[in-house]
Amino acid sequence: MDWNNRTYAPAPLKESAHLSGLEVMRKIATCEFPDPPICKQLTFRLTEVAEGFAVFEGETGPHLMNPMGGVHGGWALTLIDSATGVAAHTTLPPGKIHATIETKANFSRPIRPDTGKVRCEARVVSAGRSVISCEAKVFDTTGKVLAHGTSTVMVLDAPV
């Protein structure tokens, strides 16, 4: 993926205020809305979305290395947090947003700079009016689980 030839910005408030969470996320996944700026820095992006479900794909590389030469665990945790947040957001009506309360991750295998493409699938486990719980798994190209985790998010009113 050419990360430099994409558009990065928050979702446009005027165009998204009347849309459901699923509609907003579909527009991001299909490039009708820009990718969030964090996606450029961390080389991942939303690629698939449905109600209560989200897929992010990412590319590892030397820009993600920790002092020991592996991909920093915070990258996988952020990938899990992003995918679960989007999965939760797809359940929201217009005028609502989400914020993470807690994200936890378990690392199953090392993620190296040369691991290449990874896929993170997230699903809503329970969607309440004020709290949504989700789970996610990060896979390599052979389908091996690299990391897995859970997130809890709170539902808030969108800023005017």
C-alpha cells in the first residue's frame, strides 16, 4: 500500500453529523472520507466494515521497531484498539461517538519488522446504550494469531 498517496484527516464533521456510525466507517473504508492521521504514522487502515464488525490491515516495518528489534507491542495494541473502536462505532446512531475505557491485549507470537501484512478482525460482543464490549484478533498472512485482545468503549454525544 502506498501510504504517502492517501488523504489523512479526521472525518469531516459537517458531512458526517447526520450519518450513522456504520455509514461514517463505510465512507472511510471506501476512501470517500480520509483515513485518520494515525493510520499514516502506524501504517494501518480500515479495509472492511459491517454492523458490529471491522477489519484493519497493516504493514510492519523498521519504523515500528522497539529497542530489541521487534515491532513494538504498542503497535498491535493500537491496532486492536482501533479495530474494536470502529466495530463499536458501527452500532451507533447519528449524533453519537465512542471513547475507549480500556483495551487489553495478549501477544501470541513475535511481530517482526519483516512480518509484512497483518489483518486485525474485531467484533462487538455486547452493545449496550452506554458501554460496548468488543474483541479482536491480529493475524499474519498464513492465518496464525499474532495477538488478541478486548476493548470496552463508552458511548458519548458527538460534539456540536
